[in-house]
Amino acid sequence: MALDAVEAARALHRFGFGPRAGSIAAIASDPQGALLGELDNPNVGQIPSAGLLSSGEINRITFEFNAARNARQRLEARRREAAKNSPDGATMAAMSDPPAGSAPPPQTPMQQNFFREAKSRFDAAINAEQGFVERLAWFWCNHFCVNIDATVMAGAYEREAIRPHVLGRFVDLLTAAESHPAMLLFLDNAASMGPNSVAGINRNRGLNENFAREILELHTLGVRSGYSQDDVTNFAEVLTGWTIYATNTNPDHGGEFLFHPRLHEPGAETVMGKDYRDTGIEQGRMVLADLARHPATAFHIATKLARHFVADEPPPALVDRLTQRFIETDGDLWQVSKALVTAPESWAPQQAKIKRPSEWTMALLRASGLAGDAGRIVQSMNRLGEPLWRPPAPRGFPDDNAAWLDGLGHRLDTANAFSQRNADRLDPAAILDTTLGPLASTETRQAIARAESKAQAITLLQMAPEFLRR
């Protein structure tokens, strides 16, 4: 095939979630231009909130549900105790137990919300045109990750704090992420108090440095970038008072962001050699703004972007190019994303990166034309080691090949299950042309053509090196 078709297929795998039917041909005349054009689409990367709960709403629903469940359990415990003390209480208590093999309990409101949020995320990836901005959204969600086990707001957090800013200014993305209730809960800042604040003195409780440390190490400057332990402590004091409304005392606004002066450490602070006077919430915003513009932050972000999209050891020229563009544009992520797409290093022929399990799953669904079931996708991602909104640490899911090599055997099991379930309604040859097209090697084409069954052919396609990599 023509070189432009090769570039088109490479673009869709490397920068998106793989091709859909007809998409290689659709952008073959100008693959790079198609990616740049997607960056200019209005509302690209956004997920409509219709039918989805805000972070505050799901927080309050969770609180009320748990409170009501606790009350029911207490009443049931009292009833059982009273029954045991009656003449034939033991028999009555046993008769009230649910029969063996009874139906599983219905989903909780939190579980229902989780799967609605998951479906909206998966649908956005499956239905995206090129998928570049969607990949950027997933990248930034992992950079500023939260864990749904620590906060039920993870899906709403992605829609509210991450997606609106993936093509905006980094300082706005940083501020939105750090001030979101989900992040404040995940990194333990909601309960942090200045040692000399009114609340800290009265409650004899103090500072939690976790939030400040992770912002410096993971979200902005990066490790070994010049900050000290004093910077961590001082920054943590700056961020005291960044908390949320308590749902038990504020049922209308519980779970929403609140700057609470009574928790805030009074006085000026010095962070990274610069003094910041006590201006309440603005003190924290000013520190974040300066961190967002720091050259170490530019280098850290540039390295992560290049590593994610191009290679575990990204070309130094690409990192330098992205770093400079970040600095020149004051962290304009739209311009940085354009620089990534237009850099010659980004178009190296070698498929150097192994797709993460979620990307691999989305690529197959896009190629097959199947909508996918959110529950089944979630279960698959759990088995493959990338559970949705459950990163193993604040660092997020790893972005190097070594982290995912050991899981390729589990992918084979998943591929077999998918193939057996869907073989009757899929054409392996058509999927091969849709998703790999000119990238498919002679060996891959021969293996699929010689497969003993359609199911085996589809499995071989999913495990082909050209499909596993981007």
C-alpha cells in the first residue's frame, strides 16, 4: 500500500485507540493534518453530563445510602437480639435468614453510577474519530490520578477537572485537579490542619504533607528537581484549608470544595525560594501558578508525554522540543499537543510501545464495530491489571513496557474468550484490514489466513505484535 496509508494506520494506533472501519482511508491523504484538525474541534474530548451525577451529588448520595444502611443494620441487630431472648427465639432468628442460593443483592447507587460513568468513558473512546484528544484525556487522568476506592467521585472528577482543560493552559488543569474534592480526599488534604491554625490548636491535630509532596514530585516538578523537605512542609501549610463541605452537617453542599480559614496555617510561607504572603486561598493558587511555569515542570511534562506516545526512552530531541514549546506558550497544552504531532521523532516507524490493557481493549472494539458491554470491559480490565480508576499508587499506572509484559498471557485468555463469544458475527479478514491494514506483516496475514477457525483467527489478530503495540 501507499506510504500515506501506512502513516495513517500508524497515526491511529500511536495517537489514538486504533482504526475503525474506513478510518485509515479517511485520513490517508494527510494523517498529520487529521490529528491537528481534531485538536481544533469544539468540545472535543468532552463527555456530556446528561444522566451523570456531579461529584457533589454522588458524594451526598453515598453518604445518605451508607447512613440508611447502617441504621437498618442496627435495627436488624436489635431485632435479632430481642428474638434470641424470646422463648423460641433461636428458631425465629434462623427462619429470618435468607435462603441459600438466593438472588444477589441489587446494585448500590454507587455501583450504578460507576458503571454509567464507565460506559460514558468507553463510548467516548470507541466512537472518537481519530481518538487523539481522547488519548490525551486518558493520559492526563492518569497523571492527575485518583482512586475510586478512596473517593466515589472518580468518574465525575475526570469530567469536571480533567477533560475541560486537556487543550487549555496547564496552570488551569493543575488548579482544577488539585482543588477538586476527589483529589483532596485521595491525597488526604481534606483533613489537614495548620499546626497554628484555630482548628489545629483546638483539636490538637496537625499537618498532612502527602498532598504537597505528590504535587511537587508527581504533578509538577518531578523527582530530584531541586525542592527540599522544607518546601514540602511549607507548601503543605499553604494548602491547609483546602477541604470539602462535610455532608453530615451540610446536606445541600456536602462533598463540594471549601476553603476553610479556620484550618489554614496563618502567615507567609517560602516555597522554592519565593515568599508568599498569607492571602488565604490565593496563597495556594499563586504557588500552583509558579509551579506550573517552572522549567522543571515543563521538562517533566514533556518527558511523560514523549514516553507515553513514542518510546520508553524518548528521543532527547523530542523532549527538548516539547519542553521549549511548553515554556514558550506558558503551558498551552493545545500548542504542546500540536508540537508532539508535528515532531518528526513522533513518527518513527518502529512500534516501540506496548498498548496498555485498556487501549488494547478499545482498539479491538473499534476494529470489530462492537459497542462493548461496560460491565464486561471493567471485569476484563480488572483481570488484566488496569482496573478502571484504581491506580496502584498516586503515581498512576506505569507507562513503560516492562510493567505490562508479564500480563500478555492474561491477554491471550481474554482474547480467546472474546473470540469464542463473538466469532459467529465477525469476519477476521475484514477486522485485519480495518485495524492493521498496511501495518500487518506477511507473517501475521498468513497466520490468520491459515487459522483453523474464525475464533482462532480473531485471537491471533488480537495477539499479533502489530496490534499489541503502537
